[in-house]
Amino acid sequence: MYITENEILNQYEALRKTYDYIMNKAEDVVRLAGKKLYKSVTFIGCGSGYCLCKSAEISCKMRMGVPANSVAAGDLMINFQDYAGMLKNTLMVTSSRSGATSEVLLAIKRAKEELGVSCIAVVAKEGSELSQIADLCLEIPWAFDKSVCQTRNVTNLYLVNLMLIGILGNDSDMLEELNTVINNGSGLIDNVKDIAGKIVEDRAWEKVFVLADSELAGIAEEGALAFNEICGIPSSYSHVLDVRHGMMVLIDEKTLVIIACPSNGAGYQKDLIRDIKARGACVVTVSGNSEHELGSDYHISLPFCRNYGVYGVPFI
């Protein structure tokens, strides 16, 4: 088995460790956040980490009702003065595989030195440089990837961001739903493996579009990036209905389209899928519904997911 394949198929073992670890750290998270009356939450990261920030920003706004922002760490490092007003009285959260990314380190150091910003860091290595400067560092070394392309690491970091929002927002329902998804992860993996095998066997596609909305926007963008990085296949991300406005012209019989479908808007989704299939594309839908009712070529059911943000764990 390839290293990347192993890290994907066995990632729920790491997710279980991560979930239990973060729940045990919940009091530390609440204690740090309560030290200062923060007015916003700012998520920063690089590459895949920045994609996760985009999802976290939306989840924070929707679930906590708190102003939130996501900024690429390199952008923040170079243009710090432009962002300084936005960073006053913010709680900074950063996710990093290595804990050694220079842009992240320099941006956080400056925010702490000049603005007194508090920082929670999530790192997939122990004893990193980032752990030395963060006010609270959550270390999940079992999620560190040996493969060149980040797979298991991304899923675990997404989980941690969502759990932090659940803990700070006192959202016990979402936290319990995440626990349920992880408990049933092996079954979900087995189901997806069978469907993925059929999609590959039928493969006539040479490019991929990943479509998702709201809290899944960032993690879906990371999914598109993974097709580029891991498979070497051209891929793009778009909001679901927004694909009609420009990108639709690129969809043809050589396109695979993967859509994360929320429970609402089924009529619009059906119409979109019909139009995409009319262009010859292969369509895969992912939703919490057990029924294959949207007219796609393949459907992956996530029966344990009610919250759209929770979809992100099995979806990626």
C-alpha cells in the first residue's frame, strides 16, 4: 500500500486520538480565551492551512456569532500595518503541520509583540518553534504525514478548528456529532472505497471540479488542491451554484464534478446536476441523505451528519 493511501484509509484512527486529546484540553482553551475580552477571532495559515482558515472563519461567524477573519500568513507578514487595526483584541488561531513555517512564525511574533495578541496554535509535531511562541499549543503528532502531500494532517487540523469553535461556542451538539462521525469512520471509508473504485474504472475524465458552499468552502478548495498535488490532475473549486457563472463553460465529457450538497436547496441542486450532466460530465454527490435523489451518477451518503460543517471531515 502506498504511504499516501495508508494515511487516507487509516485516518480515523488519528481522528479518534485528536478528538479525545482536544476534549481533554477544552478547559485550557476556555481559560486562555477568557483571559482577555477578545472581539474577534483571526485564523492564519499557509497553503493547505490557509484553506482550512477559510472554512474556520465561516464556521466561527455562523456558530459563535463572533466576527472572524482568515488571512494568509505571508500576506499578514508583509502587509502587517494594513491589517493591524483588524488584529486589535483578536484571538489568533493558526494550524501548521510542521510548526516551523517562517511566514506563520514571523506574523505571530509581530502580532504578539506589537499588539499583545493571544495565540492558539495547532501543530502536528512536538516541540516545534511555534509551540514556543504560542500562548497555547495543541500538539497532535499522530496526525503528521510522512507522504509528500498532506492528507491525514489536513483532516485532523480541520477537525481541531471545528472543535475549538464548538468548545468556545459551547456547541455540545456539534461536538457530539463529530464524535459519532469518527466512531463510524471505518464504515464510511469502506463505502467510499467501493464507490471510488467504480468511478476510477469508468474514468473518462481528465479534470476535476469540487463544489461546496458555506463552511465547506475552504476544505473543498483544499480537496481540489489535493487532486492537483496527489493525482497531477487539473482541478478547481467553486461555490455550488456559482459554477454556472463562468466555470460552466469548462465542464465537458472529460470532467469529474464532486458536489457537497446541504439538506436545503435540493430543487436547485437537481437543476444544476441535470445541466452539468447534459454537458457530459460525471457527477458525484455527497450529502447527509441516504437516498440517491439528486440525479447524480454516484452518491455518497453521510448518514451521521446533520451539521454541514461536520460534512467536512468525511468529505475531504
